[in-house]
Amino acid sequence: MLLTEWNWDDALEVRWEEGREEGEKRGRNEVLELMEQGYTPEQIKMKLSLKTETAGK
């Protein structure tokens, strides 16, 4: 038995927050990986900004 009523707005908010946290985690891991490969901060910034620009197309 459910003790509370299902609320779509709350469910969507939780899902959005979980997705944001997962994206941040993946981004941090990607930056660390590039740093380990010897990329400079400027190169990492350029590489990631190019990746996000093409992801939306």
C-alpha cells in the first residue's frame, strides 16, 4: 500500500535532478581522463565545447 499519492511533478523533478547529477559525474570523469592524457586546460575546454556544439545538431 502506498502511503502517499503519486505526483508526476515531483517524479519529473527527481528524474531531472538525477540526470543532471549523472551528467556532471560523466563530465568530471571525461575531464580527468583528458588531463591524464596530457591535454592542457585550454585544449580540454576547446575539445569539450566542440563536443557540446555538435551534440545539439
